[in-house]
Amino acid sequence: MTPWSIKQLGIGRWTAGLGLLLALVVPGPAEAAETAAAAPTNHLLSQPLSLPDAVNLALRRNPNILRARRDVEAAEGVVIQTRAIAVPKVRLTAHYAAVEESDVEVPPAPATNFTFGTEQSWAGQIKVVQSLYEGGRMASAFRVGRLTREQSMLNFQTAVANTVFEVQTAFFDVLLNAEQITVQEASVALLERELADTTRRFDAGTVPRFNVLRAEVELANARPRLIRARNAFRIAKNNLVNLLGFDVPKETLEDIPLTLAGKLEAEPYQVELPRAILTALDRRSELGALRKTEALKKEDILNARSGFKPSLQAYFGYDSHSSVFGPDVTDEAHGWITGVQLSWDIFDGFRTRGRIKETTALYDRAGVELTDAARRIELEVRTAYSSFIEAREVLESQKKVLEQAEEAVRLASARSEAGAGTQLDVLSAQTALTEARTTQVQALRDYAVARARLERSTGVNVPAPAAQP
């Protein structure tokens, strides 16, 4: 089998950087709608589907990918909100008020033309406010925005890696069950020929009725295995189509008319465990996302400590309001306003101290989670490596078995026809041949899945994210 490398999966040809991968895999809403409309289910079912095509389809339609795409968009909204602290704000305020005439105070004579207030009043003000100092939170906002964006990209890469592995496994399962049908059909055909031959001999009087009954029983026992193989094939195709994000047409009853291009084969694949572990610790997007989480928690500590520091803003605007020295509501006073404003919580009831304690604990926890995740990923790599070695050894052990089993069936049949062998020898050889074929195709599938799992555990089944400048 040609190695299922990144390039052959159709992923490597996109880019080595996740930024371009997002641009290709994650189109905008309009483009996504066009892509979905351009790839109807009929197209999926009309031609053989290769593994690279299946992966590409899943990366555009799989629900987990679509959810991850929305998470990236949501994270971009968080970035905008976070950086808003450093962006000027334009504020418009206005009010209108009316009071009963008896509520307006009039001083005693001789100042009878003067009042404290008016029956009606209004005011309007527009200001541009710019933060000058926020205790370090402004510079932190840009760092938080960058870390949030990078974390969302890493989370998206995790979703891509998981989807690629799931599609690979489902694809191999379909191929396995297709091969199992072939094996069971061959077994049934072989037993049918044995039954026909035994019946012919019984009619000729050379074998007892017992041999015919035994051949019939063996054939009857083989048919349920064929039925189960066909059912497993149908279920495997349904699972693959579901991962590809397609809705099965309602007029499709039992078997989805899906044909796959390719077959289960294997070629040598060499990997060293120490190198695999180092690669996983460097490339696994889950670890990268946790590192970003740790950095974000560190920024939370800085933001919490800013509560001990003052906040300074400058403003510039225009003010207009009704005159307070006359009864006419149309008398207006207006003009430009500018200034600076300072606020500083000298004592906030230990609120800032509590926030610092909370964020420090969460930062320490993030470090523990990162260390634990690295340990679990190393265990995952070791387990995947061990499973791959097992699959490779099982596959190696099956190289000659099939040839030997086929030769055993031939010899047993020849001996039986020559009268030197028994029916039991023939049936035993046929059973061993079916078992050898089943074990071989299962070993091929296990080898392919074990390799895909090992590549997933080391983080090499999708492109690495682009290096940050």
C-alpha cells in the first residue's frame, strides 16, 4: 500500500501552514453555501470515492469542522472585544425633563425675574473618549487578542486532525467489509461446490448420506457469516457518509450506492518511538492550545493587578443644553468641551486582591493541565506505537498463511477425489482457508488504522500551523 502520508491524503498539497489551510477549508458564509450547493449527494454516489477525496469532502462538510469554523469566527469576535479598550469611543448622551411649575423655586422680591430652574430642560453631548492609561491592560489586550486567535487556530487544527483520522478509519472499515464479503462469498461458493460434488458421489453410491448432510450443514453455517458481512458493509458505508456530512436520500432504502476507489494494501513504514514522542510534543495542536491557555491566564493576572492602578482618559466633544436662567426652552447654550478624567479605586474592599488570588491559582492550574496533557500524549504515542508494531507483526505472520491454506484445500480435494482423503479433511481445509483470508484482510485493515492512529498521535496527519512572526 502506498503510505498514507500527508501528501497522499491530499492535505500536504494545500500548504504547510494552517493559515492557508483555513483559507481553503474554511470559506466565508457565501462561499460555503456555494460549495455545499456544488457538491450534492448525487455527485458523491455517482463515482468511486478515493481516500483523499473523502478527506477533502469531510473537511468541508463534516459537522465537527463546521462547528470548529464557527468557533474560529467567535474567537475573532472575542479578539475585537478585547482590543476595544485601546480604541477611541464615541459617546452620545441626551436627556429631556419637565417639572410642575410649583416645583420651580422663585426667590422673593426684588429678584422676581430670577428662578432656580425651569419647567422644561434638555441637554445633549457627544464626546470622543480615548484611554491613555489602564494599568497595563491596553498592551495586554493586544497580547490577549493574538493569543486568542492563535488558540482558536490550534483548536481548529485539532478538529481537522480528529476528522481526518475518523474518515480514514471509516474508509478502511468500508474496504474491510467489502473484502469480508468477497471472502465469505468465496467460502460459500467453495462449500456449494463441495456440496454438489458430494451429492454427485452420493448419487453414484461412493459416499454415505452422512457426507451430504455434513456438507449441507457447513454451507448453512457459512451463509449467516455472509449475511452479517453484507450488513456490516452497509453500516460502514452509512457511517462514512455521515462523517462526510451528507444526508442520505430518502429514496435510498438499505444499501447506499457508494463505491470506494482503492483497496487494503500495506507497505513498510518505519518510525522510531523516541522521534515519534518528540514530534508529538512539538506538533500536537492540543498542547499548543494549552500553552496559549497558560499564556492567557498569565495575562489575566496582569489585568487583575491593574485594579491597584489608576485609569486615565482624555475626551473631546461638543455640548448643548437649554438655558437654566429663562423659562423659554428654546434658549440654548452650546460649545466645545475637552479635558481628562482620572479614576483610582484607593480601596475596593479587597476585590482586586481576590481577583489576583483567583487568576494566580488558575494560571498554576493551567500549568498542571499542560504538564498532564504532555504526559497523556506521550502515553498515547507509546500505545499507538505498540499497536502499530502488533499490527505489523500480525501482518507479517500472515504472508505465507494464505498460500499455504489454498494449497491445503487443493491437496485435500485431490486426496478426497483419489479416495485417500476424507470429507473432514476437505471441510477443515476449506474452513482454514476462510479463516486465513479473514485474518489477512483484518490484519491489513488493522495495519492501516494503526498507522493512521500513530500519525494522529504524533500530530503529522495535518499540516502544522504557520510559524508566528
